[in-house]
Amino acid sequence: MAPLPGDGSRRRGWDRVRRGDDGQRAGAARDRRRRLPVRHGRPRRPRGGTLRSRLAAGVGRIRRPPSRSVDRPGPDLGRLRRPDGHPGRSGAGGPPGGVPGGGLRPGRPGRLRGGVGGCPARRRPPTRSGLRVGGYRAPSPPGRPSQTSRRGLRSTVDRPADPVTGAVPPGTFRDLLADVGPVAERFTTAGHRLYLVGGLVRDRLLGGDRTPDHDLTTDATPDRIRELVADVADAVWLQGERFGTIGVRVGDTTMEVTTHRAEAYTSDSRKPVVRFTTVLADDLARRDFTVNAMAVDVVDEVLHDPFGGRFDLADRILRTPLDPVESFSDDPLRMLRAARFLARYDLTAADGLVEAARSLVDRMGIVSVERIRDELFRLLSVEDPSRGFGLLEAMGVLPTVLPEVAALDNRSWSRVVSEVAAAPSDPVVRLAVLARATGGAETVSGWVGSLRLSGRDAAAVRLLVEGAERLSGLVGSPDDVTVRRLTASCGDRLEDVVAFAGLVGDLSDEASDALAGVVGRLRADGELDDMGPALDGATVMERLGLGPGPEVGEVLAWLVELRIVEGRLPVDEVERRMVDRWGR
């Protein structure tokens, strides 16, 4: 019997929450990634302030609001798996203990970080919700002899002597270079340069796990790339060739090789204008943020970092390679992407980044809905996306992406952000949390158009939301009919719905325990197996002398209701009752 939240295995209540039938969480690989080291020794902040007032970019770390009061039933977080894999806190009152770095803690207001060059941070004009955006600490100058930060803490990333090209610790990229070795040899022999680039370099410098895909950039043209890999590749993909990208698989290694390019969006186009170049710096300049604008030569393992990405990794700064106005104007989706990187890597928005985004919010209109949806799903897959949502609000992007969420009052905003952070790192589950707080199934229907949600995702979100709504009025021990009706509507995801209802506060602990008892008894008796009609359509037409038509559907719906109200009945008894009710 599958465990139901409320029994002795309640911590596993979210193990089966999934996007579909495969039972695997999309964020499993992400959960294994190593988090950035946490800086210690930060001065304590005075207590006070609301959660929403601390969610702007650069305003410290986000803290968990105090637990629910004892007089208001709420979900027992000890019954849910937290995104970091640890059980939540149970009991009411008092601050949570043992919260790992990067988690949420109670009631501390944010503070402005240090300003440029050691000067105090400038006070920013308030955002729509009264938030002030923090300043930033400038990166250390090239060749700085000390490798400690301004706070006296050693940097998480060693600083090279030269910010443009510098050696990395020997062996840092050795396994990655070996993976691309067969392809790299062809390019080198032909006189072309080839570089590992982007997130692969960033994560390896941070000590992250090896990523399955390898992104490379080269001065060779797309036609030339195709020629060079033809003899060594086990498979080649050409879907992205017009954008300069050739997909290649060699053995178990998948890679994308892209010609150096410089691209920009025109004022009214959703597609970039691609221009190829032979200059690596031009290619790195067109990337979204400095921490992604680094490349490693596959021959000598030299790191090319013309925009100080390593410095920004060490100082936890989110900065664009070019002026943020130019960078965001070229690809407005970078404003949404900034929220994901800020939340995932615990970064602080650089000076001018938020202001630039606020001035370019209207440019989001040239970005396709599908790209916005995909980037939103990536943000929702971050372990704790709270600070990312705060940045979206500070930049003025949130009303464009999720206007229903942006319209919440401060109290509702604080609650929903906490619930999103406590939910599994599954974008569908977290979308359901947002939908439950902003209109339920009606909101989901709107997202089908505004976010182009797939039918599968929309159905999964709607199932959780509507199931939680059914459970919201449950008090005490439910009767058998109620449980059978709930099972008929939720199918094999009943446990998921119950766990979700507890998360969003629609089901109290007492009601959940009582429901678990009834479900366990009915499952043991086989009462929850096959909640469909006892007879199929062909049998209905034969016994009642009906032809195909809507009346057959009405009879089948009546049989389902009979199954829910009366439970399992012998087939002969079902046929007798059907003939008595529908026979002519």
C-alpha cells in the first residue's frame, strides 16, 4: 500500500510528486549539485520587517518568516520533503533550527551591502513595493596581491594574476578536455581555435559536478565545423546550423560547437540577427553575464576572462559584460535569467543592473512566450527561488511574467513565497502553489494561453489545485463516500494532492491524519481499486438496447456515481440496478 501523508512514512509524501508518470523529479540532478560556500561572520541584522520588504536584489539573504500561530492550523512542514532533501520542521512556534546555508530564517530585515571602492552604498529610489535596491562591492583590481575579500574572508575562487588570460589550477578541466579531445584534435590540426565556454566553465571553477553536455565555441564557420566533425562524430545534429551551432555526439559525450558570434535583437523582432566573428572576445561580450563569459582553450587550458567573471564569482556579483542597458536591450530575456542566477548562486545585482532592467521592461514584449515560460520553469527549479522573485519585482518584470502574483498584497506575497520555497523543486508543483494563491483553476486556464502551458503540465497543476480546494473544508474524519469521490477525481495521485493541500494550508494535521486512516482501511478492503464504472460501453448498449450516442455516456456517468456512493458491488447487482433505472 502506498504511504499517505499522515502515516508513519509521512516524510515521503512528496516522493511521488512528478510531472507525468515516470515518477522521477526533474530537479534530481540539480539537487546533487554542490552549493556555493557560505560566507560566515556576517554582522547580525536587527529584527523586523516583512518578507516582501527584503526581496529586492542585493538586500541580503532571504529569511524564513516565523511559523504559523498555534491558533491557525497549517501544514506540518515536518511531513514534507524540503528541496534540500532534509525533513522540514514540525511543531508550532519558535524559529526553525538547523537551517542550512542559503535557507530561510525568521524575521531579519535586509541590509545594504558595501558600495563601490569601499564607500557606503548609495540609497536607491524605492521600487513599487517600497523596496530599496542594494549597492555592490566592486571587483578587485587585476594583480591584487592579496586573495582575501574586503571583509577579510578568503575568496571562493582563486584570483588569476591577469583577468583576461590566466592559468587555472592544473587539472581543473582535464577530464573535460579529454572528453572533447577527438574533436579538438581535428580543429587544432586544421588551424582553428576551440574553447570550452559558458556554464560548463563557471560550474567547474566553482567545484560543481560535471555537466553532461559540453558547450564549445570556435572561429570555424558552421560549414567548416560540419566538415571537421564528420569523421569522428557518432551523430551530428544540424537543427541549429543557421545560428552557427552544430550538435555532436562522440561516444557518450554530447557537445554543441558554435561559431563565435555577435547577435542582437532589432527593436521589433523576436529573433536575433546573427553575425559570425573570428574574435573570441566578441563572442564572450554577447553573453548574458560575466560569470558565463569565460572560455578555456582546449589546447593549453588557459582561461580567457576578459570581463572579470572569476572576480565576480568570488565577490558574488551579478554583472553583464557590456553596459546592462545594451545587454538587456539585445536580449530582454536576460532580465528574467538574472533572477535565476541571483537565486541559484546567491549573487548580488551589480550597480545599475536593476535600474537598466526597469527602463527596458517593455522590451520583454519582443521575447516569445515559449522562451519566457522555459526560463520561468528554470527559476522555479532552483532550490530556493525567493530572491529571484524579489529581483523580478524590483526590476518591474514580475507583472509582465506573472501579473497575478505581482498583484498580491504583502501578506499574501509573504505566504506564497514561503510555500514556494518549501515545495519540491518541481516547476509544476510550484506553479500549483502560485495558482492556488491567485485564483485557482481559473489562473491555470489563463496560463495555458499566457505561458503556453502544455496540456500535460496544465492538467497536473489543475489536479493539485482542485484537489486542495476539495480538501479545504475537510474537518474531522471523512466518510467513505467522500474518500471514494476524492480518489475517483485524483486517481493514483491522491497522496500528492494530500501533501500539496497540507503545504498550502488547506488541510490541517488532524484532518490529514484522519483521512490517512480512512484511506488505509478502504485500500485494504479493495474499495479504492478501479474507481471507474463496473460495466463498459458495449455492455451498457447491449443490456439496454441502445445505439451509440450521448445516452450511453449518461449511463456510464451514473455507474461511476453508483460506484462512489455504494462502493464495490457484484456485477450482477450493478446490471440489475442499471436496468431498473434506465431500462425501457
